[in-house]
Amino acid sequence: MKHIDFRDQISRNKRKSFFLVTFIAIILVALGYAISFAFSPEYFTMIMVIAIIFSLSYTLISYYNSHKIAIASVGAKKAKKSEYPDYHRLVESLTIASGLPMPELYLMKSNQINAFASGRDPKHSVICVTEGALKKLERRELEAVLAHELGHIGNYDIRYITLVTVMVGMIAIISQIFLRSLWFGGGRNRDDKAGAIFMIIGIALAIIAPIVVMLVQASISRKREYSADATSVKFTRNPQGLIGALEKIKQDSSMNPKKVSKAVAPLFFSNPFKNAGASHPPLGERIKVLKSM
């Protein structure tokens, strides 16, 4: 198999993710354009004002409190250095080697092997691991998983994914307001053929757009996992640790011991649900790519 350089892997995934986010932005513009023709100006203005207010509120809350929301949603607690010295030492060593600031460390009650990172930038970031990860992983495997999460932080995946999530939320909000407003007779006169055509287009986009952007969001999440895997190899210079962790996850039977929100699931090192899911690439594929590095 052809050798894959981790630098090429990171660059390629970043380029692809950029184009996917651009695609989401285009869908948002197309949806607004279609609605503008489907409704008379006064109704469109009202819809957009409401949508913008909700979207801005959602954006600010999500952006500045994303790490707090993620930690609270899984019921994690702060991992004190006195209680988990090895956990702290591993992350401290990795931050020194990578030049990244020390994130806040948390622990989640779960027998499953998993971890996630969140925050708006490296200076406002957190890493959370499960009790299962600390118990079941060897030192080099745990180090590789933590390096993967630091990769998300260092590559600004945490900010990127937050922004994409906000865009998805904005489209969902605008779509819902548009569809619900139809029940109140907000559309143009049906004798206006152009208005009727754009009304149909607007309805179709309002229904399809949220589904499409969610699929795009999942695709971005999958590509970011490959990129973070490559960064883990960059930090540890040893793909075997991450390969070992992924193989243990494949064999781990402690699936879904604790329910987590589907909105938070894409943040995790591996999909926390039993089903394969669209937010993460198959474990076998990740192992295959790592073995080629």
C-alpha cells in the first residue's frame, strides 16, 4: 500500500472540508433567495429579521459556551491532578511537544473507551475522556487518543465544527419559520405565476436543505477524524498507539452505557452509539489508513 504522509493527509482534509462548508453557505443563500421571491417583501423582511435574531443568539451562545454545553450534556466532572496524575502528565507532555496551551481536563462516567475535545480556540478548550479509556487503554494508546484530541484543538477543528453546526442551525431555523409561516397565508397571490414557482422552490429547499447540510456536516466530521488521526501520528511519531486504541474499541462490548446527545456525538473520538453512524468513518478504515503511514 502506498505510504501516506500525515502532512498531506491534514492538508487534503482541510481543503475538502473548506469546500464542504462553502457548499453549506451556498445552500443558505439559495434558500434565502428562493424565499425572497416566494413571499411579498414585508413578509420576507419579517421572516429574515426573526431568523437573524434567533441565529445570532444561537451563534453567540454556541460559540462562547460550546465547551461548557458539551461538558454539561454528558455530565462530566473536572479531573483533578491529585486524583488523575497520569492523565495530566500525558496531556502536559503532549502540549509541551506540540506548543499548544494546556486544556482543562474532564472525566466522563462511562465504561466505553472514548474521548472528545471542545472549545472555541486552543486557549479556551477542554478534553474529556471516559473512565473506560483510563482503565482499558495502555499508556501509549491513551497518549495517542489524547494526541488525537489535541489534534482537533491544534487544527482548530473545535472552532470549525462549531461554526458549521451554527450554519446548520441557521438553515434549520429559517426553513422552519418559512414552512410554518405558510399556514398563516404569508405567500404571494397564487395568480402570480413567478411567485407560485418560487413558492414551490422555496418549500422544496426548506424541506431538503436541512437534510442536505446535516449530511454535509457528517461528511466534514468524518474528514476531520482522519485529519486528527494524522495529527496524533505527528505528535507521537508512532501510529501503533492509535491503531491499538482503535482495535480495542472495535472489540469493546461496553457500548452505549451512557446516553449522550446526538448533537455532541460528532465530537467524540469514536461514535458513542452502537450503530456505525454517519459522523465517524468506520474504525477499520481508520486503522487501514494509519497502517499506511
